Amino acid sequence: MRIPYEQLEQEVLYELLKEIVTRDGTDYGNTEVSTEDKISSALKALKNGRANLYWDADSETATLKRADQ
């Protein structure tokens, strides 16, 4: 189910993105990127329409996916 990020409170959105970008297995390549930069990048992708948030009820987790997926 798609989550309309605009309807989330700022603090909730921040914590949700923080959980996503710090989740085990998240890989950003060879360069170390701070958690704040990862959150900022994710938020920018949402605002630019390049990404969407989804909720999986079975696993009870949120996921950030590219908009073209």
C-alpha cells in the first residue's frame, strides 16, 4: 500500500525514513554517507516524485521505492 508522505507528521516521516535508511542490508556504495544525508536524500526523492513510500502489512515494514518500479 502506498503511503502519501505529505499526510505524515514531519517527526513521523523523519523516523520512518531513518528506519528505512539504517535498516540492515542498506548499501550506499564505497563512500560513507551520514544518516542525516541519507534521510535528506530520501526526502528529496519523495518531494521530487522520484520515489514513493510503501507499507507492507505482512512484514509490517515501510519501504522506499523508485517511482518507476
